[in-house]
Amino acid sequence: MRIVFFGTPAFAVPSLKALLAAGFDVSAVVTQPDKPQGRSRSQLVPAPIKVIAADLDIPVLQPVKPVGDVFAETLRRFDPDLGVVVAYGHILRPDVLAIPRTGMINVHASLLPKLRGAAPIQWAILHGETETGVSIMRMEEGVDSGPVYHRVATPIGYEETGGELSHRLAQIGGAALIETITAQMKDNEPPIPQDHGMATFAPKIDRELCRMKWEEDAGQCVRRLRAFDPDPGAWTTFNGTEVKLFGGRIQDSVDHSSIQGCLPGTVLQAGERLSILSGRGGLMVREVQPAGKKRMAVADWVRGRGISAGQRFE
């Protein structure tokens, strides 16, 4: 079976490796163009999927957008039997979906129809879900709305971050992908249509969503920290300077006599841990990343900035 693989970030790597380990012929990889990085934006950095494909001499296509006659004809030349899409980053049009003889399937990081969209892992944590998983879906024109071949559920750890959950789901997705191709699809088992009335959505993450909202209760503040750890990072401002916060935990108890008149965001204690008042309760933070600097332990930042109780994050 000849497969064309569409994917970009590290999340897609286990699925590509699983296909290759299972002996499938990945005839081409489609990924996004190299991204400029660095202060001058002069260094082009390839996507993780491109690095893997290049090491294995798999042909790589990097269209700015996967549209147009030239791209479609190039894809047809690989004569694919199946297309596999894992976190590619672009919506594929019907004419592209129709190129592989048996269509295209997608590895999606949620239990569809829950959390359709670009950021299901972050939204699962942000919403306080206790369980998520991976769905292998037959692709159609709608966004994550196609029928599902296979679902694999997994609990979300109490302190699990977005990065940690992404790593686990990537591994689960690779295994589920192989099981789907070698079992359900091989035996011509039809995928099961989704219940569209049960659909929820996980749109792209924007900067404002990552901003700490100190008026929220401590549990929701901690979920926001976990959801965006390590990237893009939940942020706030301190004395007018942006800082990202990581490693949040709900504080077991708060001395109410010490917080009378204090606004949410007020520092309750600063030292080895940073204790901050929320709209209800308090939370502890273990690591910070000031603008333009590396992530560091709270104690180092507190000593360097002379932070003390009574100051406030906004």
C-alpha cells in the first residue's frame, strides 16, 4: 500500500514512524514550509516531520497551501492508495481528498465528536476534562466531521500539562493508526458516523486566551497554566513587564486574615514557591519565563527582582 503522509509538528512523528515500522510504503510527505526563527528571522527551521522524511530519503512537498492544479498533479504522480493526515495545519479540499484511491484518514487528538478543531489537547485541559483520547477518522469536506473508524480513550493526569499529554496522545495515535489500517480498513469495516449534535469545538489558540485571568478560581487558573505548558505559555504582567508562568498547583489553604482587601493577582508569598491570590483561593507557581529570557525556577526570579508579598500580577 502506497501512502502519502500529511503532517508537520512533533505530534505527527510517532504516526509516521509507526507506518514505516509496520512496512508501509510512504511514498511522499507533505508538510508546511520551513519557518523563519531567531531575532532577525533569517534562519529557516524545518518541521520535525521534514527532518524525519529527509533522513529516510522520502520525497517532501512543502506547498504554502495544498491547493491548485500543480500541487494536485504532483501528488497524483505518487499514485497513492491512502492518505494519512496528522496535525498538518491546513484544511484539505475535496479535490485533494479524492486523490488517494481509498481516500484519506486523520489522526485526531480527541474523542470525536468532542473537541473538533485545531487545539483539542489544550482545550481538553482548559475545560477540566478528565478523559480524552485519539480518533481515527475518515476525512471529508467538513472540519473533523467525518465518520470514525477507531477511538482510544485515556485519562488526563491531575497535573498533566499540554506538552505531556500531547506526547502521550502522539504515541497512542501512532498505534491506533496502524490498528485501523491493518484491521478495520483491511476487513472493509465501515467507519461510524459522528453524532453532530454532540460536537464541541477546540479553535486555534490566540494570545488573549493564554493570558491569566486572576479573577477566575484557583482551579481554572491552574488549568490555564497546564494547558499552555510549554507552548505558548500562559502569561501575565508584573510591573508592566510580561512574564509566563508554569508549574501551577492549587494552594491547600489561604490565610484569609492576610488577604482582606487584596485583589486577585496579589502575591501572597514569594520564595522557593510563588503564591498568588485568585478570584477564589490561591495557587502556587514553580517556574517563570520573563520576556526574552529562558524558563527558570521561581526562587531565582524572585531573588533577582526582589519580589515580595503584596505586589500584584495583572
